[in-house]
Amino acid sequence: MRLLISVLIFTLLAGCAQNPVTGSNDFVMMSESQEIAIGRQNDEQVKKQYKVYGSKALQDYVNYVGQRIAKNSHRPDLQYHFTVLDTPDINAFALPGGYIYITRGILAYLNSEAELAAVLGHEIGHVTARHGVRQQSAAEAANIGITIASIFVPQINTPAAGNLINLGGGALLSGYGREHELEADRLGAQYLARTGYDPQAIITVIGVLKNQELQDIQLAQREGREPRRYHGLFASHPDNDTRLHQAVDEAEKYASSDSHFEGRRDFLAAIEGLVFNDNSEQGIVRYNAFYHGELGIALQFPPSWQVHNLPTALIAIAPQGEVQLQMLLDDSPRGTPDEYARRLTGSGAQISTLNVNGLEAALFDQSNTAGGVVFFKGHAFILQARGKTRAGLAAHRAEIISTVKSFHALTSDERRLVKPLTLHIITARAGDTFAALAQDSPLGQSAEEYLRLINARYPGGEPQPGQLIKLVR
Ligand SMILES: [Zn+2]
């Protein structure tokens, strides 16, 4: 009995952990080591889901800025990990235990080290206030993509399954509730001030990202893709502006000196050459067409379907989720396309061979699965659709077949489309205008809008002579 009581007391103590920010006791059933363990586990998942951006110099720079802020936070002794993810998504997020991620997509829109510090400071705020632990949403958020993948990626039972690799790109994430977002801003502002940055950078970043978010709805429509937006921005900020300004103003009292470090030149030097928008390595989706430069392939999904270019899978979903069509790649297929299709579907399937734009292929059809196999340059591309119901699949059969039939080798025009664009820093000369700088840009008719957005000169304003500005090439 005594033992039981002491076990109970111990459990209750462990359950009531002290909040590092408020000093009050939060009723969370988690110790710091459990928190770190959750962060570490989910970190593996995030890195499976997203690629880590390939520039070590940029990773080092972000880590340098992040570690300095973390040292001035409420949890200076926690081990922090900062990672730049290779995705055009506009995002930054934190997992419990000090794992913080920032996308190359968001970096393109920032213009100084102080603004980078603002984004990282906000995420550090989520970690120090234990938001992820308090509502578990970070861990859940990080699992969204994985859940999508596991729901929509049924295992294909074939001897080739071990060889099946997926094509990818990606999208994620949420944010916390309004109160947690405001708290993260307030804490971030304090940490910025303590580290020698202007806490007002938080307001600047929110303005930049708000413009980006509003404008990107139109840009995305023009480019035939999903809009990109920062987590929780509209959820947390629009009608809380007064409280946000108050929180940031109050942070001034923590400033270590009167002068603030802006670090515009340092930051811009660090992002020279940064990949902008889609990275061709993951393939791109435009108007429901998929292009992949390295594989040299293209295909067209039905216009009303939703195409998800996830790092682990390329998936198209028919309206109302009636049918999921997934593309898989087998890099060492055996036999002919119809033999391959036979192994994939088993007995009882209808198989027919055909020529798809000069490529050997086969169509298959069996109760609630249908699709095709196309052989190209020693690879088998498997387009397999599954219906929620047989009737649903039958209703979309013509679209599935036309998707298979659209498969073709990338043309030279399409290849230009998948070349990655990169950021370059130049010094503006007298008379430079964004309209003039946008001429002959690979961004086409959206070029001026993009240049204004990434240089924080939206909707008006021109480069000042001698000012460093970003161009996209
Ligand atoms: Zn946040």
C-alpha cells in the first residue's frame, strides 16, 4: 500500500511540470526528457517527409542565428536544432524539445538577419512555452503529411514492391491557437531584444508575409498551383493587432543596448543562390500537369482533380475523394508492361497492351483498381487508381485512362519549365525600377509582383541606388 501511494505521488509530481516561461505548474503528463524524445521521433518523420536543404553554409548561418536567440530564451540549456527544409512552402514550425524548422520558401521573402531572427524567435517561443506539449498540436501537425501518405498510399502487393520508390514534393502545416501564437510573438520579441535585434522585426515579418499570403492566392491561380501560406498568420493576427503591437513594444525594455543589429547585408549574402519556388528535383505541378526534369517525364491529370506532390508520393484525388490515383516508380522492372500489370493485379484482371506516345505500356482493370504501366528508359511508371466504390471507379475510368495516355517524355519547352530558379543579390543603380528589372525574367508576367514581394516593396516603391536587392534568375 505504501509503495502504491508513493508511486501515485511520484506520478502526480511528474504530471505537474513547471512551465519554464510562466513558472506556474502546467498539468501536462510529460517530463522534459519525454518532451525531447517526442521531438526527436517527430524530427525523423519530418526529415523523411521533407528534404533538408542542401547548402551547409545556409544551414550553419540559420543555426548560428537560432542558437544565439535560444541562449537568451527561457530555456537556454535545452539543446536546439535548427533545420532549413527544401520546400517552396512558406513555413516555420517547432516540435517539442527544441526542434525548429524553417523552409527555404519563407527565407526568400525575408530581407535581414533581424527578420530571420524574428521567425526563429517566434518558434523558440513555442518551444519555451511548451505549446507543443500543452496541446500536442506540433506533433500532430508534423504527422499530417505522414497521415496523408499512409491513407493514400496503399501497399501494392507485388514482388516489385521492395523496389517501388515514390516521387515527391510537399506540403504541410498548421499552427497553434490564437493565444499561443500571440504568446510566441511576445516571447520571440523579448528574445530578439535580449539578443540585440529590434523586436519590431516581428511586425515587419508579419507585414511581409501578409502581403505574400494575399498576393499568392492570385499568383497560384495564374500558375495553376496551391497557394502557399505561413501557419496561423490569419488565424492569429488580424484582429489582434493592438495586442501584438503592445507585446512587441513591451519587449523593448529587455534590449541589451540602444542600437539594434539589422544584418541586411549578412542575411542577403547567406541566401545568394537560394532555390526559388519549385525545385525541379521534386518535380513540379502546373495546371494539374506533372513535370519531372531528372526523370524526363510529364503527364496530365484530370483538371478537376487535386494533385498532391508529396515527398513520398505523387497522388491525384478525384472530386469528393471518389478515386485516388497514385504514381509509383519501379527502377528495375522485369518482363513486358502487360506481364508487369499481370503481376501487379493478379488473376482476373483485364489487361491490354498499348503504345503511349511511342512508349510500351499496358492498361489494367480489376474490380476496384484500374490504371496503367508505362515503360520509359528502363523504369516502370505505375499509375494505379483505387475507387472508394466500384461505381465511383467506373465513373472516373475514362479520366484514369486518359491520364495514363498523357504520359510522355519531357519536351524541350517543358524542360525549361522545370529548371530551378535561384535568387541573386545585386546592387541597385540609379533609375532601376522593379518593372525594368522584371523584364526578361523567367517568372514571366508575374515577375514584377514577385520581385516586389520578395524585396518588401509591395505594392509600391522602387529600389534606392546602392541598395541590395534580390533578383530571380
Ligand atoms: Zn507560431
